[in-house]
Amino acid sequence: MFHYTVETNQTVEEAISSLEKNLAEEKFGILWKFDIKDKLQEKRTV
């Protein structure tokens, strides 16, 4: 099992926003935010 913990002084909203930004920069998707229908439609238009 993998466990990774980072402590921060940010609010939960700030930490989530920061995490999403950094993941996007590395071309990672954020699964808990995906709207699969929209994502598939986006892939069709590319």
C-alpha cells in the first residue's frame, strides 16, 4: 500500500485548487471532478 502525506497551512479549498493545478500541469486528470460524458465529447472533437 502507498501512503503519502503533506502538511499545509492552506484551507481545504486552497489545497484542492493547488493540487488540481499541479496535476493538470503534469497532464494528470482529476477523477473526482470528471464528468465522463463531457470528457468523452471533448475527446471526440480533438
